[in-house]
Amino acid sequence: MVKLNGKVAIVTGAASGMGKAIAELFAVEGAKVVVSDLNLENANKVVQGISEKGGKAIAVAANVAAEDDVQRLIDTAVDEFGSVDILVNNAGIMDNFVPAGDLTDELWEKVFAVNSTGPMRTIRKVLPIFTEKNAGVIVNIASAGGLFGSRAGAAYTASKHAVVGLTKNVGFQYAKLGVRCNAIAPGAVNTNISASLTAPNPFGAERAMAGMGINPGLGEPEDIAKVALFLASDESKFVNGTVITADAGWTAY
Ligand code: NAD
């Protein structure tokens, strides 16, 4: 039996990497999926792939850092599919491993706008929908960098710690209103995000890479999608306000 039968799921950053794998798996599991991304062309390709396999999905262009886009994204999901049951905050960007001493306000604000403010805005917009029907699930893609100090630069690390705090806050405060909110902290996963490391800061990159020697292995986007499916489905109905690491054991050392 499929695990998300008839559920409406919004996945941000779903044109690539983990978001794409999550959208595809959720569709296989019976969800109607809103494939949202900055990159509409690639989002359309994901929708096409889902449709060809008999799944249901639409693409919506949205920048999670823009409030108008977030409003339109959630409104479109409701208009097209009647409601929203699952929100996956997956869109995120890296920071070229820039350490605190070299940070610019611009980089800090850009990374926070996408990684932290984006999830806050989508959550703010879906909560009235979830609380009205006393049901709804939020899955935030945090990072090992949201739990530990030097997996990336200062802005990325702080922005993902903010996601973890937001996850716990929402999970606890809305628990009695039928909402669950959890996060996944992936370790290193084989996606296109490394393409955004256009000019790695030498000092920051060396400090961030210091622990790579003990990393047992690289994950695939599908590995994270399976954890997201668990958190989005009723199989995790007693799991709330917490973070599941999916990192081959990297952070257990
Ligand atoms: P990816 O680059 O393959 O995919 C990210 C997608 O998000 C892209 O399609 C991109 O267009 C989209 N996106 C970027 N900014 C956006 C915005 N402002 N609004 C909407 N969409 C936007 O990356 P990925 O590795 O699949 O990353 C997914 C999430 O996983 C991110 O939050 C990332 O921080 C997190 N993460 C990644 C790793 C890793 O090793 N890849 C590890 C831990 C956490």
C-alpha cells in the first residue's frame, strides 16, 4: 500500500538533488506533488518524469526568499489540489565556506534569506491550513552543519542551526494542533550543490574539510528521500520536533 495516498505535498528546491528525489518518491507513494524551484525549466522536467510514471505533479516557479513567491506557491497548491498536507522545506544554498572573519553582510543575508527565512515564510503560510484541519506535516532539510560547528562556512552553519531551532519550536508549539515538524540533517550527499562552490574560501574550506577524513561515505539523494517519506507519513506519527541525521554515521564520531 502506498504511504501518502491522496496527500498534497509541496517540495521546495525540487528541480535538483534531494528535492527532486523527494518529489519523485512522494509521487510514487500516491501524493500530488507541487514541484517548486527557482529553476522552472528543470522543475518542469521533474513533473514530466513523474507524469510519465503515472504520478500527479505540477511545477511552480518560486524563490523561497521572496514573500510574494511563497504566498503564490501555497495559494497555487490549494487552488490546484484543494489543500496542503505536507511541506518539505528543501531549497538551500551554500556559502563558499566563508569563515566569520571574511563574511560580508550580503553573503550572510543571502544565505539566511534562502536557508532560514524561506522555511519560516512557507511554514507561516501553511500553518493556518494545517491548524484548521488539525493535520499537517513539515519536513525541513537542515544539515549536519545545523548540528555541528564546522561543516561549512559561518553563514551556512548558522542558517542551518536556525532551521533546527525553528523545527523544534514549531514542532512543540503546534503539536496539540495536529502539526508535526521535523528536520533531516544529511551528511555529504551527491547532488548539484557542489556546483555552487564557485570560489571556496581557502581558510574556511580547509577548516570545514578537517573532518572529511572520518566521513564513512557519500549518500545519494534517494537515501534522504526515504527518510523524508518516513517523516511525512503516518509511520512517524509519534516523531515530532526533532532532527534525524542521515550521514552514514559521520557525526557519531
Ligand atoms: P541542489 O543544488 O542539487 O538542489 C537545490 C535546489 O534548490 C536547486 O534546484 C536550486 O535551483 C533550488 N534553489 C536554490 N535556491 C532557491 C530559492 N531561493 N528558492 C527556490 N529554490 C531554490 O542541492 P541539494 O544538495 O539537493 O540541497 C538540498 C538541501 O539539502 C539544501 O537545503 C542543502 O543545504 C541541504 N544539504 C545538502 C547536503 C549535500 O551534501 N548535498 C548536505 C546537507 C544538507
